[in-house]
Amino acid sequence: MACDDAHFNVPGRPMADAFGGWVVVRAVHNTAPALLAALKAGAYYATQGPQFHRVTISGNALDIACSPVAHVALLGRGARVEHAFGHHMTAACLRLTRFEGDWARHVLTDAQGRQARSNSILL
């Protein structure tokens, strides 16, 4: 879930609690049927700002191209994690070995702490 359901009353700022996150959908066309089909197929991710540009699996590695971030993580069941840290990173390659036969989710975190989260993938 990328958005909040906050209802703050900030005097002079009627939209103070709005626009906290988005769902980015990879659809063939920008039409309601195509968007719904993509959502049902899981072709989307949630974000507060960071963007996934490309995610591919090559052998036992996950390659991610993204907007500039400070942290790229692959999270799984329990304490399973692979991650890369840096400044203004736009790519990372994470090993999949510890996630074999289970699920994982990739997460981007930018310098402001905003995140983008993928759907879980089965490996």
C-alpha cells in the first residue's frame, strides 16, 4: 500500500495529508480495461517517489535499474535480506541464493526515506 488514509486538519493547508504515495501500473494502454488487467496480473508497484525502471532475473541474481536511491533491498521470509547501499545509486545486482524456493520483495529507499515496494515474487 503506497498511500495513507490520514485525515489531518492543518489550517491553511487543505491538502496536507494528500498525495503520500502512488501505484505505478505497467499497462499496454492507458484505458480502464488495460489498467485493470495489469493490476489483476500484478504488473504494478507502490511508491512514495522512487521508481523502478527495469527489474530482471539473470541466473541467481536480480538486476535492478531505478531512479537515484540510497538503498536497494531484497526482503524475504524471516530475516532473509540482500541489500546494497550507496549515494544516488541507479542500479544494483542482488543475489537470489538465500531466497530459492520462497518469496521476496524488492524495496527502493531514496535519501529522503521514501520507498517503492514491489509485489512479492516467487523464486
